[in-house]
Amino acid sequence: MRELRQFVEVANQRSISRAAKKLNISQPALSRAIRQLEDSYGVPLFNRTGAGVELSVYGSALYSRAVRILPALDEAKEEIEHLQGRAKAVIRVATGAFSRTHPGVVVHVEIADDGTRFEGMRHGVYDLVFGTLSYKYEAVMQVEFETLARQATYIYCDKDHHLAKATTVTLDDLLRQRWISPGYGDDEGPGQLERQTRDFAVRVDSMLQALLIMQGSPLVMAASSGFAKLFDGFGIRPMMFQDHGRVQESGAIYFPRALEKSPVRDFLRLVRGSMPLLELPEFSLAETV
């Protein structure tokens, strides 16, 4: 399973050196692991290019299944640890309205970082991706983007953090903190913070891991304002840092041909109808630029 995770990371990064850095292993060790995986399947999984690596036709077949297999194995591990009393339970929610009207359709939802979403879209793993439209998409593929929400970036901390109830949090206050990275966006804002060097004490692979580590800890994290209500259930609150940076549009990303599938069209229509029911954060005048 470790080699499969390493393979997925190389595919996401499109570079063995960048993947090795992300995985915190040496480049030669990662290259050996990829060669061993290729030997086990008897085919080349990557095509080497001047800029890095690209998935081969065989690699694309493995990738499309690996990104489904690995989350399923993680879910099994979570459930086993929960049964042993070593981890919190994870609740997965299905949408009743859609399942009633489409009983023959299974909606598979994955929470993934931007790199995984991008590669999954590029290789046909996902019909729909929800998030911000980064330059990477438009550079290599023709996709449609439909705005569903507007979000800024908040700084979050545990409810018992000494800055949680401060009426004003300054840039200097934040630069004195230790940070947790949810696996992406280490250099992102908000605002002035984007140009500053921060002390990242912990880096994890998912937002859920970040939330569990933050509970009761002195660590802080930058994340979308759209997470505020969800995070509150974990006892994680936004700080009163006024520079939320540029407001970003978040929404649905898809290939035009995806809408040829009636279940995809109907699901997207359901999402559109649900968005006005969500209590999105209110923005101050300073945030709307």
C-alpha cells in the first residue's frame, strides 16, 4: 500500500523530486519504489519527460483505481481503530433527495486536496470537482466552471487557544504562532500573511487529520471561510484577523461532456438548488475587493 501511495503522489506532483520532498523520503528511494511497482506489473507506469514524468496509459489505468482503493483502505483502518477505541468515528452522509429520485445511481464523494482533484479530473476519475479554479486546469484542459460560493481565508485555532477570544489579532501575533499544514497551500494568505515565512510545526495529508491534531493544541491553520461552520463542531474557531485577503469564487468544475450524463446533470442541479440554503459567511467591506 505504501508503494501505491507513493505512485499516486508522483502522479499528482508529475515529478519524482517534488513527490520525494512531499513524502519526506530521498529521491533515489522513491525512484526504486516506482521501478519495483513497474516491475510487479510488468509495464512502464510513467513516461519520462524533460519537465518530469507523465502517467503512461498503464499508469492512468492504475491511478484511476488507486485513488478509489486508498480512501477505502483508509476508511477500513479508521473503522478498525474506532472499534478498538483508538480513534474517533467518522460519519459519512448520503443525500436522500438524490437517492430517492436516482435509486440506481451511487454518489461517491471524496475529500481531496487540489492536486488530487486536478489529476483525478485530468484522468477521468471524477465527473465533477468542487473547489476553486486554479490556473492548472485552464492550462492543460478545457473545463467549465460554475460559481457556487464566495470564500475568503480565515485563520483558525482551538477554542481554548489564547488568541481565540482576542478582539484583534495582528500580523505579528500570527507570525509568533506555530502552524499546521493540511497538505496544501503552505504559502497561501490571507492578505499580508501570504508574503511572510511561517513556522510549520506539522504537515498532514488531510483536513480531517489537521482538525483532530488542532483540538486542544496551540497550533493555528489557514483555511477557507467556508469551513467555519464545520470546524466549529470540532471546537475550532476563526481568529479576529481582519485581513482576509482576496475573496475567491468556489464552485463546480467539469468537462462539458460530463453533462451528457443525465445523473451528473441532475446532481449538479440539486447542488445549485441547495446552495442558497447554506449559511455562508458574511464579509466585511474590507474583504470584498
